[in-house]
Amino acid sequence: MRCPVADLVAWVVKLDDDHHEVVFERSEARARVRGARKEGLDARDTEARREPRLDAHAPGPVPAQALLAINWWLECSHCAHRVEEEGCWRCADNADEEASHEMEWAPPVTRGQDVWCSEACREAEARERTERRLAREAVLAEVRQTLPSAEVASTVVTSGTGTVWLRVPGCKGTVKYEWPTGTLWAEVRDHAILLAALRRPALETWKSEGGAVHG
Ligand SMILES: [Zn+2]
Ligand SMILES: [Zn+2]
């Protein structure tokens, strides 16, 4: 049976020295169990204390702003700096060194559970996310063009480079595609099948576990 939200109160569960979680539960014991579960810990290894100032946010999640307001510090979603209610000490210090004037605090930016040192960090993160999305689309389009029969198993894409692991029908092993070089990696026993599957007759380079093979 689910308990009504009105019964839930805020607990701060200490998971380790630097890591605290807010959970909403009816009792301390339940709070410890729930907090521990989030990190795969044993409830006996955690501590919980009441935090009435967060009760109004039941059943959670608690907005980042509300945590800053009760003097928590949070990590910037972009640069992992420590952000407090007044802002980020490290960013303020950097700005001070560059401009050589009074230490300048930029107000922190929050959105839901996310927090950033400043508008600059939020914008930088948004920009990087767009770059990664575009890079990912470019990589996958290139893979579809090169190996139309392949199925994408997994992808790791940053803004400038990408690796795609592929399952190619007939190949025993996973085929790796590197972007933007267009290099393919495959097991030696899969070479013939891979060549047949390739739309482009020859790639500039392609390599195998046994060493480079030039097609
Ligand atoms: Zn910062
Ligand atoms: Zn930041």
C-alpha cells in the first residue's frame, strides 16, 4: 500500500562524508533503507537526520535552489565546481585573476535539480550537448552509408571523435568504426564478410586485431 504524501517527511541520509541524499519517508529506518538503496549500500552503514526545512518538497525531488538556500553545496553540471548559494568560489577567483579587480561572484544558475556556477557554465554545457548530438547524428549517418546492413551495438561520441561498435550480419566479432577517420576494426576471420558488406569497395584504411590491413 502506498502511503499518502502527507505522511512523508524529509531526511538527509549520509552515504559518505561528501555525499548526502534527501529522501522522503515516514521513519528514520525507512529513510536509511531508501538512501542506501540508491548507492547500493547497506542501510546499517548510513545515517539519517531529519530536515524539516525540506518537508514542503515531499515527495521530492528537491530543487537545487532549495538545497542551496539551506547552505548545501552542489556540483556544477558542467565543470563539477562546488557551487554554493552565493556562487562558485573557484570561478569567482578565476575571474578575479583575469580582470585583476575585486573578487566577482556570478549568481549560480539552477534548473530543477541541476545547478551551474553561472550562466556561462550553463551555456557552455548546452553548447557541448548540441555539438555531441550533431556529431552523433553525423557518425550514425556515416555508418549507415558505409555499412547499411550493420546494427549499432553501442556508441561513444564526444564533440570531435566517435566510436561505434557494430554487429554486421555474418561477422563473428563486433566491428568497430572510428570517426572521423573512417577506420574499421574487425577480427581477421571477419575480413571477407566485412568487405562484402561494405558499400564502399575500399576504405582508405582498415585495421584488424592482427595489424593494419589496407583495402
Ligand atoms: Zn565554477
Ligand atoms: Zn561550472
